Amino acid sequence: MSDDEAFTYNGGRVGPGERQNIRYGISETYLGDPVRIPVTIINGERPGTTAFLSAAAHGDELNGIEVVREVASEWDLSELAGTLVCLPVLNVPGFLAQQRYLPVYDRDLNRSFPGKEGSTSSKRMAHRIFTNFIEPCDVGLDFHTSTRGRTNMLHVRADMADPDVHRLALSFGSNVVIDSEGPSGTLRGEATAAGVPTITIEMGEAHRFQRGLIDEALAGVDSTFAEYGLRERASVRWPGWRTIISGSDEKTWIRADTGGIVDMHYERGSLVHEGDRIATITNPFKNDDATVEAPFTGLLVGILENPVVYPGNPLCHLVELDAGVRRIIERNQSNDDATKS
């Protein structure tokens, strides 16, 4: 192997057939101690795609951490063709504090990319992550969960107008893809703009490991590796059905119009029909109910977990389905009900 097949970063080099576990300094604490992120780099003996897997850009989003750790530490990557950059905890200060944002003026690391040397603390951190471990890659998977108090079914967010992102999003094999540009400053949006097609995988809720979702995400990673030739024995998966949500009229956040205590009547991933009662909001005496109905037939991609709301708080994220997908889901649910009975 020639030197140009090595993965290099500021301060290190990983040659073909080599693996490194490093703690890379991106900042310093108030006491001047280094802030280091864990990074695993596996460079296969054969050339190929360079991919990054990242998680915990928000420090309380834990599911993705386990996905990235298992790929890096438990998968057989002896025949890897290409290079894998695993970043299980991007926001180390937030992770240590178990909070979403950097505990440095409460900045959002995932609105600070690609970062800038000599700028704010969050942008300096983002710059060192981005230039060393994101820009050298060909594609990227960035794992997230819903924010505190809400939960998401596993789905992909991707800019489907970009052909390279479109390919990556479909390769992951999720049922739902929400088509949107990554907001300014996000890892997904800025990496894609820099020529590294990247998708976000949303899965579950903050502050916990959810084994079923982790396993589902691992299957998606394996499928993506197959698409890009990183693992020859893997195969690209078809999820059984898929819906791509593009227009704003195909999705909506349903919000509470009154404050109170919420009883959700459906779980995440449920199919609801127009007019179905999704939730009921009551006062402490349960003598004044407010019913929340589905405005159209669709899938509950995300729902409330914390059962208390102010007016305006989100209750659920509903996406519309075309008739064909709806029939498949209804048929699958009927088969599941028949199996259970």
C-alpha cells in the first residue's frame, strides 16, 4: 500500500491495515485540562470508501453512541475495503454533564459546524472535529435521538435533491425518509456542502439505550456498508416499504392548544387515520378534557413522552402516507394482530 492510502489527521497517520483508538484534543476546560473526544480509525488493507459514523453531537443523545461503539469494537472489520472513522461522542462536555448543549454558554455544537479557528469555543471545537475527521471522508452517518421528553421512530433525514445524498439515504434502508436540507451549522448540512454526503438518523429518545432501535440502526449501517463496498459479505436491505416525505404539506407538528396532563393513545410508528383521537389533555381534576385528533391519515414519526404540556408544546410529529404505503402498513398490522390472537 502506498502512503497516499493512509488516513491522516493533524498529529497522526493511520496506514492501510492499521487501527487506532485515540482521544483527540479539541478544547480545554476552565482549569486548562484538555477536552478530548474518543475516535477510532480503522483503515482497511484494501482501498475503498472512507466513511464516518458520529453520535452525541447533543450530549444527552445516547442511542447512537452504542451504534458507533459496536461497529468499531464488535464487528469483524478484518476484510474492510476502505476506511472507517468512528466518533461515538462528539460533544464530550455535554455528555459528561448529561445535557443536550455544550455547558459553555449553552451553545449547540450541532449549529456550530464547520466551525472556525479563532472564533467562539463551540466553533473552535467544531472546526477541529470537522477538518480532521469529517472533511477527509466520502460519506457520513450522523446519529441523533429526539430531544428530552419526546421519542422518534427510526427514520432518516436527508437532502434528497442531492443525488449522492439520495443514494446514501436509500442505502440505509429505513421505512421513512424526511427530505430536507440540513439547517445551517448542522454536521449533516455542512458536511454535505463540503462534498461529504451525510444523512441524519433519528432514533428514540434521549438519556437511554433502546436495544431494539440500536439493532435496527446497526442493520442500516451494514446495509450502507454493502452499498459502498466497505463489507463485501453484507447486502443492501429493502425495508419492506418506504415513504419519502418531501413537502411541508405532507408533515406537521401537532401542538397542544391547552395546558395540562397528556394521555397519548398511540405509540411512535403507529398509523392513525383522519379523525382518530391521538391524545387527550386534562386538568388535575380530570373534569375538563381536550381531545386532539389526527388532521389527516398518516404515521406518527415522533410522539410526546413527558406527559405534561403548556399551550404550544409539540404532542406528535405526523407524516402523510400515499395510499399504496398505507395499504402495506395496514396489511402488516392485520397480520401482526392475527399472529398475536
